[in-house]
Amino acid sequence: MSFEFMEAFKFIQKKTIIHSLDPRTKLLLATIYSILAIMFEEIFILFFIFLSFFPFIIAGQLFKKWIKSIRGMTFLFLLLIIFNTLFSTFSKSISMILRIMIMVSSFSLFFLTVHPDDLMLSLLSLKVPYNIAFSFSLSFRFVPTIAIEAQNIIDAQKSRGYEMEQGGLISQAKNLIPLLIPLIVCSMKRAFHIAESLDSRAFGSTKNRTYYYSISFTKKDWLLTVILIAFFIFGIIVKLFPDLLPNWLFWRFPV
Amino acid sequence: MEKKLENLQILVNHLTYHYPDGTIALKGINLNIYSGEIVGIMGKNGAGKSTLIKTFNGLLKPTTGVVYIENDDVNNVLMSKLTRIVGIVFQNPDLQLFANTVEDEIRFSLKNLNFTKTELENQINLTLEKFKLKKFQNRTPFTLSGGEKKRLAIASIMCRNPKIIVFDEPTIGQDAEGVEFIRNLIKEKHSEGKTIIIVTHDIEFAIDNIPRTILMADGLIIADGPTNKILSQDQILNIGSLISPQLIQLSKFLIDSGFKVPDNAYLKENMIQFLGSFLKEKMEITEGGKP
Ligand SMILES: Nc1ncnc2c1ncn2[C@@H]1O[C@H](COP(=O)(O)OP(=O)(O)O)[C@@H](O)[C@H]1O
Ligand SMILES: [Mg+2]
């Protein structure tokens, strides 16, 4: 079992223009690309949206991680192709895959380049209550910890003869119990420890907090925001008046 | 048992291991372990101790080099066979306890061993008794105390009767009683002829219970020999970030002060005997036992 896919969402410190952007700009980037991906289902249009995202990946030096996340989803893509082709059309399955690739890429860019602390600050600036913002960023902080723990649990169980069994859905689900229960128990223990340590530091005892770090919009951020909004408006216009576009963009597979 | 070729049980040759993320955890390990030995593995965090022991039961496959367990190359043996020969007891029992009852926890470990029903029940009973868990038989493992959980985790490996037993940090977080239990278990399994490997940071435990120690640093073995020799050489201790055990420090101090201390005074019994007879010679003892 591998947790490579999660790697695609784990922050890594780097000095690139993408890393230095304000987290809110990157959140806007991810949101606009996701909305555009949902809005269209034409293969070529989705493909061009996807292509237009590439410069961000290159500028953020995220290509290797990005490839990993896409590779981690090959199984899902296969399922999508099989089911969609059976129950609908092959074209649908391709646009589905493109959509998922766009959304995963844009959000993985967000999580790969936003420090967990800044993540919380950007939620706060969107008027999310502090408790919720804190829990949210805390849970991201623990994704890698839990991945390591899960691996240790698998190792411990395998060492006493546990085997990942083949078989029907029910027997496979049953087979997960020796892994899931220790994972839940360990996570709950950790949660109680964190709660104790928060209490002992008087977390939440006053309304007004002092923040050690701050985030701020710079010229780059404004520039990208304007471009993104223009891009988004262009997308809406095209959606409303599809006649503006050449016909070949609407081509589909015959099946 | 003697260190003869036919007793060689674990043979590691030019072993390296690279984790998928590129970390090189082992950089060329050579090691022989003979049947019936008690061997300690020491070294700083991140030295590669856990990685090394995970290659013994097939959890990790060598990147390059070979590991032979009982004359079989681990690359060519099924993991189900390896885990029968090599039993690893991990540090944290919470990683493995999941069943409804203590009894089921043991039963799970015996599932794939082809026992008949009566053999199975027998083995479960024997194990519960041996590890003083009989009275908890039908209780959930989650309400046991820390020491009891540890005993259960150890029992869930021992019931499979491995020839090679590996403990990862067995004394961490254990109270005096728990440490005593582990000490006795090691003695008992040693007398049954098992091979025992103990990863530990506990130098006092090591000097008392482990005759041979391997010291690792940065993915390599930097020393391999009698524990008392390894734990008394300053240069080695520095590299391994270790402090020598109290009795070795005391022996050194006495030797430096001109006393003739026997070589084996790093063991408590010997030091007591030496100091006792020395003091008796020098001081008269009155009837009440006080000088
Ligand atoms: N699953 C893993 N993925 C990547 N690197 C790892 C993994 N497990 C351990 N390491 C790294 O391998 C090295 C050796 O680790 P380990 O064998 O656990 O050391 P020890 O048990 O001596 O503390 C360390 O640098 C550690 O960070
Ligand atoms: Mg370790």
C-alpha cells in the first residue's frame, strides 16, 4: 500500500514566484479553475483549460509532485473510463478525467505551496471563525503523521501474519478492520493529547488574538487576480454564447 | 552455541536500503548473527535500526545486497514464511491491538498457521497463562494498563513461536515490573535456544542483559562486539551519542585511582562481590554487622 497520492498535498518549502503569492490568490486560482472545469464538458475546451494551468505548475517547480498525484489516480481514471463507457459515452469519460485532473492539479498547487500557518490566516481573512480555521489547518498538519502511523500499523500487523486478502467486497472490508481500528484508536489518543495541550495553554480563553505572522496582497497578487477574473468572465461569456467559438472545439468522440 | 558456520542464522551482505522518497537509510551493512545469540542494536534516532530489522522479516526488501535468514535469501521467500521464523515486537502496542477480546487478539496471530481447532485453543490457553493474561481473557484489550497491553503485544508474537525474536525498544515507557518481565522473558527464550535481537537506547539494560552489541550510525555499522567493550570506548560512545553505564564509569574511576578491578565488574553481581570482599578486608565487622 502506498501513500504517494497524499504527497501531492503536502507543503514543501521552496522559493518560487508561486510560493510567494498570497494564499488567497492561490485559493482564488484553485476555485476559478475548478468552477471552469465543472462548467464545461467539451473535451477540447477542458484540454485548453488544462494546458493553461501548466505555466503555474512549472513556475512553482511542482512538476514531479504533480506527476505523482496524477499517477496515483490512474486507477480511478480506469474505473471512470469503464463505467462511463458502459453507462454513457467514451467522450463523457474523457471529459470527466480532464475535469478531475484540473481540479486536483489546482488544489494540489494550493496545498503544496501554502504553508499550513498561512492556510489558517487565509481562512481567517475570509471570516471563518478561529476555532474552525485552526482545526482545519491542524488536520492538514497531521496528514503526514497519520500516513506514517498507518504504515507502521500495516507493518505491525503483517509481522503477526496478517495478509491483505483477495476476495469479495465484504471479505476485503472485513480485512481492513485490523488496520482501521488501531488507526482510529491512535488518532483519538492523539486528539485527546492535543486537546489537553491546547487547554493547558489557555486556547480560546480570550476573543482577541495576537498573530505572529501576517499575510498581505502585493502587486503580483493584484495582477494575477485581475487576470484570473478576466479569464473567468471570458469563460462565462463563452458558456453563454457558444456561437463565438469555432465549431471544432465542440468535437466529440463518435462513441 | 558456538559461532560456527552451520549455526549462522542471519547473514547480511552489502545491504543497502533506499526509501521510495529517496532517503538512503542503509548504506552497506555486513552482519552475521548466530543461532542462540542475544544481540543488541544501538545508535541514534535515524541511524537505520528499524529499517535493518524490517528487512529480516520481509517488511522491506533490500535495494541492493542480500539478507539470508536460515540459508534462504529473503528475496526468494514468501513473507508468510519469514514472519513465522522472525517475530518482531514493535514498540507501541496500540499499533496492533484491535480485537474484541484479549483471547481473539492471540487467535488472530495464529490464524494462518494451519493449526487444528484443538491445537489452536491449546496454544491460545498456553499463551494466556504464560503471559499472565488468563484473567483478562474475555476483556477488551483497550482497557488494559500500559504494561498489560505490552505483555499482550509480546504474547501475540510469541504464540507464533518464532526462532528469531526481535524487540524494538522493549523497555521504553515500562515500569520496573515491566522491565523485569522483559528481562526474564529474554532469559527464558535464550535458554530455549532462540535468537534474540534487541533494538534499544537503554544502556543499563543493555550492559546487564545483552552480551553482544552492534552500534549503528548513519546507515552503517560502526562497531560490533562485546557490549562492555563497546560501551567503554569513548571514541565509539561519542559517535553513537551514548553515555557509558554507571558501573563502567565506576570501574574506570577505580582503575584510574590505582585499584585492581576485575574485568567483569561492569555486571552488578561482580561489582558487589569485588567491593564487598575489598571492604571486608579493610574494615572489621562488629557483631551487629556494623563496623
Ligand atoms: N517510511 C519512510 N520513508 C522515508 N524515510 C524513512 C522512512 N522510515 C524511516 N526513514 C528514514 O530512514 C532513516 C533511518 O530510519 P530508521 O530506520 O527508522 O532509524 P532508527 O530506527 O535507527 O531511528 C531516517 O533518516 C528516517 O528518517
Ligand atoms: Mg526506530
